[in-house]
Amino acid sequence: MTDTQQGLRSRTFEWSDPAQTAARLGRSSGLEMLRAMRDGELPAPPILHLVGGTGIEVEEGKVTVLMPAAEFHYNPLGTVHGGVIATLLDTAAGCTVHSTLPAGFGYTSLDLMTRFIKPVTVESGLMRCEGGIISRGRRTAVAEAHLYDERGKLLAHATSNCLIFELPQL
């Protein structure tokens, strides 16, 4: 056994075909879709399985994503990789915008401005990433997200501009 194989760990995960959720896009409001995911009626997106997300809380204009900080999120410095943190922030902000959309409309993120406040490690425990709306117009929305550790300490925050558009009728 080589030095790099000592302490080797393994992780597997499963996900549902994302086409199931995509097929419902536009047929119900964003809030209805997110509630269906929360309640297990629609599968969560594969990205949540990849990063180890454990749940979402949903109301119109506010979405919270839950995820325990895990060792498999680590970068070479021994902290959770900034890309994982940005993924949580982007998810909470984007889903918050989605929660305000009527049937027939979608969104896409135009940007994500992120600030990392404190290092995130497994000691951070169950993280809560809370998204909220700053401004919502007909074609754009600005959302924010704040990431907290299980003790309520702010770890990171972000703002996101999203483009809102009408979905093509299929």
C-alpha cells in the first residue's frame, strides 16, 4: 500500500433522472415545484445529492438549504472548498427567485458575488444556507444568501442577479 492509499475513503450516491423534474418545469409555479421536492413528490436535483444536501425549507421568497459540512468537501488546506460553499449560496439564492415565479416562467443566474467570512470544517456541523429576495422585477431579480454553521455563526454570504424569462410552450 502506498502512502497515498493509507486512510483511503470511499463515497457513493444515487440520484433520480433529472428529466422527471424538467418535464414539470413551466407546468406549475416555482413554489409548487420546490414544495414537491421538499415533500419527496419530485426528486431533488442531482447536485444536492452530489454535495450531500439533506433538505430544503420553502416559502415564497425564502428558501433554506441544509447540508452537513463533510470531510469529502475538503480542499488541500483542510477546509470546505469554496466551490461547495458557492454551490450552496447559488442554490439558496436561485431557488428563492424560483419560489416567486408563476407557472410558465424560469430563471437563470447571471452572476454570483460571494464573500467567505470564516473557514468551514466538519466542526461547522449542519449548515443552513438561507436565501431571500432583495428586489424582484418582471425580467430580473436580485437575491441574497447567507450560510451559517450549526451555532448560528455567519460563514459566507452572496448576492445573485437572475434573469427571469418565459418558458417555451411544449
